[in-house]
Amino acid sequence: MDLNGLPQTVQNFINDTIQYRESGNCLDYDTCQKILEYAADTGSQKLTGLGLYYLAECYWQKGEYENTMQCLTESVGCLENARMYELLAKAHNMMGAVSDRKNNRMLALSSYYNSLKYAEKYHYYYIQGMAESNIAYTLVRMRLRQEAIQHYRIAIACYDKSEKTYHLNYNRINCMIECGCCHMYLGEMEEALQLWNEIEKILREAPESYYSKITLEMYRIPCELLKGHEEEALKLASDLLEQLSDRDVFEEIMDELVILAGILTILPDGKYLEELIRIIDEKHIEVYYNIFLDLYPFKVQSILRKGDMGQYVKYTRQYLETYEKFRQENHRALVSVMELQDRLRNVTLDRENMRASNRVLEDLAMHDELTELANRTYLHEYLTGCFEHAYAHEEVMGVELMDIDFFKEYNDHYGHLEGDHCLKSIAAVLQKHQIPGQIFCARYGGDEFMIVYTGMTAEQIRRISEDILREVRALKIPHECSRCSKYVSVSQGVFARIPMENNREWDFTSRADDLLYKAKSCGRDGICLSTEKSRDKFIEIK
């Protein structure tokens, strides 16, 4: 996360907080509030979006779903404006999970697909895996298991391409388990056992992985049965059902209750399914409409096996009453979503009107008054857009940082008025080279300039940077205090490559800054260049 411009104490706190969260820990309420306090003090949309997202996670852990959704709804606008697309994809995925818990399956699917939109575009494979897996599980409960398998397979492939994180194997194994259960339901036993073999391989290669032991045992039941180990399968089922008497264990597996019920139906004795239904009845899960409704066919199967028609009528009546509540709840949620969309639409219209009326002022605010080049604010916006385009289209992007050699000495000797004339002359050279969509020049600060190259090869970028060096020399601006030339000269650091999966635009500026430092170390009045196919190279132009 780019925290440039924020106080160092804030940067240190945020970096430590992010590192703590990525190690698998959940943040507490006070830490989230501290982030939001920093956001208010600094006016940072990035910190506001980050703080609201982490606060949503905090509420989610406590089961406070209304507060979770409120925080997520407020965070997405900040995350969008700050171009924090990875966190934005996560936020939409969590909104889907909350909507599912609030019994609105259609809204959940909509949120998962919104998450996919960003995850696929920016190659966030881990988040894409989570969204695909959540879509698949929703399809399972709609009894669309063949379609669910397709999404599970995509999710597994995404997890295989993901960087290792604390929760990676947890989600990966759960995804394989759910996919395997779908294969079993469809009679595709070889595919189900193959997934079990892959799970065992993961655990052998990474025994320290965090995973749900009870979910793993759940899937092991039918696998042992398929391998002819009926006694072992029945023992596993008995042990698992005994563990479900613990409230924490039950809540851990609650989202998989429908899958577990399906597994227990294939056991030779119906008593295991009956015991599960008894445990579920004791826990009173009617408030979770989706889960309660999805379990209906399994409970009916258990009731009819006992021939208890009175219980069947009573339960069916309860099912219909719950379904009506579920329908009304969905209707209210849909109205809320429509109202939210209307508010967002009005905000968008207001924003567009404001932009139209302030266009001239914005243009002035985006340019440096002395050199008439783009200023740092405009540069940041342009650089982000170029990076996203280059990443999406796998094109080379170049960033050059250039500053005037011994400019402080020039100012001290000739005076600040002459210093301003010198800056204008250098800026005029850059302005001649500007080409819309290819070469963008900006004043980075003081005597430092940045050039962004797009839609060009690395060789073309090298030639342009050499031309700039020669043309600055050709100005022949006297500089008696320079220790590298009798005229004003510049040093340039140029980095050019195709953006990779883990790159961000600030990686390019950081590398260009390193190369500029090397150019100065090599004697100045030259270029230090690096591309994805070459190491750092100092270019002397005679």
C-alpha cells in the first residue's frame, strides 16, 4: 500500500497493522478505530477505506452482520476512489458472504460477481479463488452441482497460482472438499477420490498448514467408504457428530451442514443423518433461512423413514412459514439495495456536474506554474492509469526520473531567478518530446522531473532518453560550479518493463529512483537504464 505523503509514525503503524493482519490475525475494534482516526486527521481516502474494511472484518467475526454491511458499503466508495482494487475485490466478496448470512442469495451472487470483476482484471488469484468458490457453494445449495463443479475447478486453479498466505490452504482444501462432494453426488467417484489424494499431498508437503480439521474429517467419511473401509467411515461419522455438540465446532461447520447431510445419506444406516437432524434442531438455526430451507429434503427423508406423518406435516408447515419470512426478507433487502443504488447514482451525477463546472480550475491545479508541465498530483493520476493499461494489455511501461546536476550550487552561484530560467529551459526540452498516449512529462519536485513512457519498446525509450540528454547539453547553459561539466547537465534513471503480477506503479518509480542514484554515482551527466531483459547499465553519451 502506497503511504507516501503520510507522517512516518502513521506509515509505521499502518505497515505493522497490515503485516499483523496478513499473518492470519484479526484486528480488534480499537486498532480499526485508530486507523480511522489517522484517516480523519490526514484526509486520506486510502486509510478510510482500509479502516472501514478492517472494521467490517471485526464486526463479521462477532456475527454483527448489519454493522459489517454498513462498513463495507461505506468502504467501497473510498477504495474505488483510491484505486485500491485488491481490497475492493475483497470487500465485494465479503458483502456477498454477509448477504448470504442475511438470507439474500441473489444479492450474494451479485456481490461475488462484482468481486470477480476486479479480481480477474488485476489477476488477484487468491481473491478470485474465494469468489469462484463462494459462487460454486451458492450453486450447490440451488442444486446446480454440475455448474458448481466448473466454478470449483476454476477456484482450485486460482489457488494453485496464488502466493502463499496464512489462509491459502484452508480455503484451497475446503474448495476441494466441496467440489469432491459434488462429484460424489453425481456418481463421479474417481474424481472425488482424486481430490482426496490431492488434499493428502498438500498436507504432506505443508504439514504446518492451517485448515479445518472437522471439515477434513467430514470429507474423509465417504472417501473411506469408497475405498471399502466401512467400519472406519462409520467411526468417523460417530466421532464427528459427537463433536458437533460443542457450539464452537457446530458454528465452524454450519456453512457445510448441507454438504454434511448429503454425505451422511450415503452411509448404510440412516441413524447418522437422524442424529445430525436432532443436533440441528437443538441449535435452532431457523434464523439462517437459507441453511434451514436447504436442509428440508434431508429432514423430510429422515422423518418419512420413521413413518411419522404428523411430524412431516408439522415440519412442512414450518418450512412454508420460514419460506414466507425468507421471501419477505429478500424483498426488504432488494428495496434497500435499490435505494442504495439510487443514492450512489445521485452522488455520481452531482460529482459529474461538479467536475464540469470546475474543469478550468482543475486544469490549473494539475500543472506546475513555473514550468507549465504536469505537477505531481496530475502525474500520480496519470501514472496509475498507465500502469493499469500496461498491465492489462501486457505492454512495456517506462518511468524515468531526471534531475539537474548540482542544481543547488547553480542556484547559490547564479541566484534563484536564473535558477527558474534554467528550470524553464529544461522543461521546454521535455515539452518538445511530449506525445499524447506515449510520452508524458511532469515536474516531480524541485529540480527533479519524471517522464512516463507507454506504447513504446524499451529500445525506443532508451533513444528518447538519450535525445533528451543531448538536447539539454545543446542548450549550453553555463554552470561554473558543476563538477561534471562546464554546462548544465542532467542525470537520468530509466526503468522499463512489462508490469508483472505483483508490481504496482510505485515499484517503477522506486526502481527509477534507484537508477537515478546509480547514474549520479557513476559520474552524472548520463543515463542508468534497466529493463526486464537487461541489468542496470550506465550509458555515457559522448
